[in-house]
Amino acid sequence: MTVASQVKQTLSSLKSAQASLESFAIETQNQMAKQLFTDAAQQTRNVVNILEPRIQDLEREEPQYRQF
Amino acid sequence: MPEWSIILLRVIGVLFLTLLLVRMPGRKSLSRLSPFELISVLVIGFTAALWSLNLIGDLLTIIIALAVWVLIPQIFSILSLKSKKFRDIYRGQETILVHQGKVLEEKLLREKLSPEDLLSMLRSNRVFNFADIEMAVLEPDGELNLLLRKEQQPLTPHSIGIPMLQEQAPQTVLIDGNIMEEKLAALGLNRHWLLTELIKLGVAVENVFMGQVDSAGQLYLDLFDDQIKVPQPTIKEMTRATLNKCQADLELFSLSSRADSAKKVYSDAARDIKNISTGLESLLSR
């Protein structure tokens, strides 16, 4: 596996975790837990946003492995 | 009437009478009765037994005796509720036997307890060293309760500073295949949600013996057929595992990348993910 695809994999795991956190935030009845989950989902989204440009950089560096 | 039939009738009568009388001291377990109440219960029992066996004859004597033994303890216990002084005499007072790791010998002597008695009572409270005790109190009913020193007390989330969220008690929404609508409504859910969840797990309503929903909306089931394994909800654990895996991956990327800027991006991201997962520790673990 190329580095770019590894990073992509991690990124999609992170997105899945973010989605789970958002669904917990919706499901829970406890206001404080709701807030905590919402914050965590937001922070995860920030990390995803920071990492996404990295994938573009990696693909520029290794254009022969570009997948999609 | 033959004698055995008289005795039979009396025994049955006394049975129901004592059933009523013994309830009189209120909802206290037998070991919590004061000595006086215990004696009165015994006397009531004996008197009733003697009368039912025709050993003492006169019904009026029995009724008077029973009435006294039932009423006086009642009056005493009402009085003891009203007056603190009377209560101390009637129920007795608690005694402090160990204070700040020091055994109070004169108190021990007054309660007629030997050092071995004290040690054995401590041991039954799982304390083997009296120096660990902040305070040990002998209750009026002879029970020993103790408070350990702060450093000997079991760890709680509070004592190590982990914030915990108040969690609602799980609601039992399914019993014997019957759906409890009002319990579901209390969680803001309805019958259709439950049926959908059951279809997702591939379980028919009739097969469920008991089903509970926790405050996070996860459904836990017990089926009539214990051979069938129901998957327990693991989505929270999965999420935590995913977060931890991402963090580990990011750290690996940060170590393996050569460019300093990329290293920094990865290690920052790893740190952020770690913060998120520690912040949710108490929420994502069951």
C-alpha cells in the first residue's frame, strides 16, 4: 500500500468515527453528553479538514499511484 | 366436640391473630428490633402457642395478656419517636470504639467486648489493621460500622478527579414479549423504533424474554432460547477503538514522513485525536 492510500484509509476511519459521534449526540437524552459528543465530533471534523490537503500533497508527490 | 377439633380451631385462629400482631412493630427486620421489642414478640408467640394447645384455659386472660404485650411496646415505640431522651434509653445509643486509628479501651470495657471480639468484628468488615480506621461505631443493635481513613478508601471516579456523567437508569422496555409503551415513551422512543431494532438483530418479539434500553439508546436483549447468541451493542467501543487506531496511525505517519511540515501536521492531528478520545473516556466505556 502506498502512503497516500494509508493516509486515505485513516482519514475515512476518522470520518466514520465522526459520524458515530454525531449519531451519539443525536441519540443521547443527557444534555451534557450531547454537548460533549457534539464538541468531539466538531474537533474530529477539524482534524479531517487539516489532513485532507495532505492527501493532495501526497498524490502530487506520487502521481503514478493516484487512484481516484 | 372432641378435643383435637378444638385445638385445630384454636391453632388456626391463633395463626391468623399472630400474623396480624407480629406485623405491628413495623417494617423492621428481626435483628433490628430492640431487645424489648424482641421479648414482646417472643411473649406474644408463647402466649398464643400455650392457648392454642389448651394449656391455659381462660380466653379473657389471654386477650388481656396479649393486649398488654402488644400495646405497651407500641406505646413505647411511638414515645421513642417523639422524644430524643426516651429514644436513647429505649433503643440505646451508638458507641465509638475506634477513633482515628486508636482503640478506645474504656468504651470497649463498657460494652463488655474483648479485644478479640473487636478484632473479629473488624475482620468481618474486611479490615485487618485497626490503624486504617478513621472511626468505628458500635450501633445499638450490636452491629459495627466503620469509616476507613481517606487513603484506605476505595478509589472512586470522584477521588481521582474523573468527571462522570449522571446516567439515567436503563428502562425495561420488553418483558415476556410484551412491549412496554410508557417506558419507551419515557426515553422518547416508540414501538416502531423497537421493532426496527429487533429486525436489525434478526429477533422476533415473541422470542424476547427481557429487553432494556440504556440512556444512550442502546438495546440489550435476553432471549427465551439461551442457545441463541444476540450481538450486544458495541458501537461505542468500536468508535473508541477507531479513534485510538487513527491516533496510532497518525503517529506512525508522523514518524515515517521526512518533511518537517508533514511531520508536524500528523503529530498535531494525533494529539488532537488523543484529546478527543480521553475527553470521551467516560462516555464511550460502558
